[in-house]
Amino acid sequence: MRALLAEDDAILADALSANLRQAGFQVEVADNGAVAEYLLTRQTFEVGIIDLGLPLVDGLTVVQRVRKIKPQLPLLILTALDGLEHRVAGLNAGADDYLTKPFDFPELEARIRAVLRRASPGDAGTGSGSDTGSSATAVGQLVFDRDLRRATISGQALELTPREWLLLDLLLTQRRKVITKEQIGLAWSADLSESGGPSSLEVYIHRLRRKLEGSGVGIRTVRGLGYLLETQD
């Protein structure tokens, strides 16, 4: 399993690489954002681990650019910036998780494996699939194909991060039912803690709403209960 580690601190990069290799990963290290972007967009990786404070191209820009090209590739941000505005910016850029320094390696490994579980096996970093034998759900102008892990609006591909994909999948599967924050947290296999929970969930809801514009499908907030997928006339 290949991981790209974008970290300009050579000592930290060496330590993390050694631990990741012991955990079973094949690790490629990039010491600046330009190299990280080049490798992530042109080679196949199962996960990208990206520091925000990278030289040449900052980590936030790397995440934004990679996400446009590889919407399903799991991306995890590492940074010393722990303010709410920084976490929101990272998630809005397309990151699937956000870990602040200093941290213990077991937590990093656990978070990496969590984002990998949320990504569909086989298409992380590729974004392609076969049209043979697939089944799709159509609601309004939205077509959601779970087998191919592909969604379109009026025939145009809808780019979704792994968490956005799981959120939309849950809303479609439980259509006409209110989905609670607890159900979403369980689907994400993540702990909705105070530091990364309800506030980041709202970010994902807002981001998915924007992506669904023009589809005839919307996400309604049911105050005190959760969220409901509904068609719009």
C-alpha cells in the first residue's frame, strides 16, 4: 500500500517514514508542495499525508489541486495549526481528516486506516471504473452508481471526497428518513469529538449541498433531529 508523505522537516519525515514502513506502507517522501502535487496527480497512491507548511506550494493548495484531479484519493492533513478556522479551511479544501502536531504515531496510523476504510478499495487515486454490470439510483438529475463509485448530475461527473460519498450514500439509502449525526459518524467510522465532530460535519453538509445544486435534490436540516434528502420541485 503506497503512501505519499509531504513533509519538509527532514527529521520528522524520516521518523514518520520509518514508522509507516514498519506498519506495512510503501512510503514516498516529498519535501515541498510542488513535488507532492506532481507525484500525487501522476502516480498511484492509496493515501496522501500532507503538511500544510510546505515550501514552494503550500499544503492547502496541494490538497485543493489534487482533489480536483483525484476526487476519491484519501488525503490527511498534518499541521501545527490547530485553530478552528484552519481545520475548516483544510476540510473545505478537500481533506478527509486533520491531525495537529505534536501527535503520537499510533493515532496517525489509526486515522490513516480510517480514511482508507472509507475509501472504496481499488479506485483510490484512479477515479475510474467499468460500466459493465453496474446498478444506479436516479433521483432528480442525480445518478448515483454505488458499484462504479460514480455520481453524475445531468451527465456531468460529480466530484466527491470519500466522506462526501459516504454521506450521500447514506442519505440516498435512507431516503425519506431523517439521518442523525450519530448515524453519519458511524458510517464514517470516526469519533465525532468536540475538536473534529459536529462543526466539521456542518462543513461537509454545506459542501455537499453546493455540489448538489441543479440536481433537483437537496439536503434539508431537521432541527434537533438530523438531515433529510428531498427532491425539489
